[in-house]
Amino acid sequence: SLMLDVTKLKMGDRVQFAPNTFAVCSSPTFETDVSNQKGTVVTFDDFDFVWIKLDEPNEEFEDWDNEIQFNLTDDQQSGTSVDYLRQAKLIEEKAS
């Protein structure tokens, strides 16, 4: 399947993560399984970072408004790897 072009993501876009997707929360070693979960693009930061808000409450991210930060830069010191986001797919289904 084609990789998601993260440079074309827009606010409000809906995505579903691929199987075996792990999001980093607060430190590089702390990963949470978010496989197959759905979410909405809520924030961009100069295309360095994109935040996706999960549909389902996740206690690991409750201090971050249930949002996962993806790092779109070559410097992967913080956030979740963009490689996971590239494996996600755009969906039409609205958030409930």
C-alpha cells in the first residue's frame, strides 16, 4: 500500500493507524500501542510536528489532551516517529 504523504495532511484530517503502531509518550523508551486506532489532525508546528488526537481516551496521553505528537523532522529526539504516521491511512469516517 502507498505511504501516507504527511506533507499533505490538513487540520481535521482523519487517520487510522496501522497495525504495530507505537506512540512515544514523554520519553523515547515509553511506548504505547495505538495500533488500528483512529484520530484527528488537530495541530501543526511548521511541519516539524503534527499532533493527532485519539478518538478513544488513552490514559497514557490524558495529560496531553489525548494527543500524540509526531516528529516530521530528521532529528528524532522527541515525539513519535513519522514512520508510524506514514503507515497510517486517511479515513472518511467522522469522529463520534
